[in-house]
Amino acid sequence: MTKTMTNDDGAMRRQPGCPLCDGPGGRVVWRGAGCRVILPDEPDYPGFVRVVLDDHVAEMTDLLPSVRDALMRIVWEAEACLREVMDPDKVNVASLGNMVAHVHWHVIPRWRDDRHFPGSVWSAPQRQGEALARSAERAARVDTLVQRLQARLAAMPSADAE
């Protein structure tokens, strides 16, 4: 991804008051290609990853096609790493932006015994204690996930090389 997302002048846009412009949004595990990959503070979902565009843009269709493609390659790589390391029953990939109108993708490991399954992670919890114990066991794999993400994303060709 180039520094110029959609601005002709190459300047990165920032929106005052946007939590993804004002701060990292979580633990940054990789930064490059005009975006960052973070681990948000989601204790019930160890391995929950967000891919956040650095430029303040509300919709994917506001981006140049090459930027969209490069961003989605990072999302798919994050999903692949998450599946390999966390071994979820399912992965949810979502770009909602209803609360924060800044392009970002949620890559969420889901297990049949997680607190909210089969609903979304934003729905009412379906279970309590057992799911929390298993979350702690799964959290032990997060450092491995971070290492795998860092290695695989660093090895990806940049969109600038295309």
C-alpha cells in the first residue's frame, strides 16, 4: 500500500475524536503497508485480530483498488495465521464500522463453546464459567500467533512492488 490512499497530495487523513486515528486501538503486533494489525483487549476471544487502515477512510470503496487488494491480502493472511495457531471451529471476518467509521477488519476466532456462540461476539452471552476457563487456555497461544503474524506479514510483498 502506498502512503497515498485516496488523497492526491499523499497526506494521511486523520479525524479528531476517531479512536483509530487518536490511538493504536490495541496492542500493535505489526505495522506496514499503510495499516496496522492489532490485538484489541478482548479477553473472551484470545487471538481476536483487527486490521486497521492508517488513513481515516469510512468505506472500502473509497480506496484505490490496489489499496483495497493489499489490505485484504493482510486480512486473509491474518485469518490463515489465526486458523493455524488458534485452531478455532470457525473464523468470523467482519467490517462493520457502525460505531467507528474508519476502515478496519475484525478477524475473530470462534469456538462452539465460546461465550457468545452461535451469536456474534457483540450479542448477549450464551454461557459463562466454562467458556472463560477455555479462553485462558487458548490465550496461551497468543504469543505464537503474534510471532507467526509478524513473520508472515513481514515476508509479504508490498503493494508498492506490484
